[in-house]
Amino acid sequence: SVLQTRRLGDLLVTLLLALAFFIFFTPLHPCFCATAIGLALVTVRARLMREQSRGAQRRGKRFYLWVCHRADYSALNFVTEKVEKEHIDQLKEKVDHMEDLLRDVHRRLVQISTSPADVRTPHGGR
């Protein structure tokens, strides 16, 4: 299976390079040729990385993905005035909605807290 994969990769690279060579001499736009060469290069790079990985695994080594970032990174550095205004507008809408909810809760609490003696029954009760 490894040998078949290598042969398939070799065939793909050869075909892409042949396609690029053919397109180079046709009246097609140069972007097609560049795309074929680019795909061939990406394929070769992927095959080389895979071979490097297999060689490292045979020697008992591992590959790791390292993610780096600046120590002084802050997402706020990329906030524009437009984004900031949108966030402020969204917060204002949320605060207005919360105020409406609080008014409704307050009105209901006032209704609940009225004593039964203050509420007159329609039958002329006590």
C-alpha cells in the first residue's frame, strides 16, 4: 500500500507537470499553467512531509504542532470604531430589554405584595 501510494503520488506530480508544460504552449491564460505547477509543488511538498514523518516514526520520534503568539497580543487591538459601535448598540438593546423585564417584575411584585385586606372582593366581602 505504501508503494502504491508513492506511485500514485509520482503519477500525480508527473501529470500535473505535463499539464503545466502543455498549457504553457497553448493560448490559454497563464493562470492555468501556474495553477498546475502550484498543485504539483504542493503535492511534492506533502509527499516529502509524509516521508519525513514516516522516517521519524521508524526512529521512534514524533512530530508536534507548535502554536505561537505574541505575549502582548490583545484582541482589542483589532477592534475598529464600527465594531465598537455595533457592540455598544447591542449592549444598549440588551440593557433596554432588561429594564423592561425589571419593570414587569416590579409591577408583579407590587401586585403580589398587596395584602388580601386591601383587595376587595366583588361579592362585598370583608
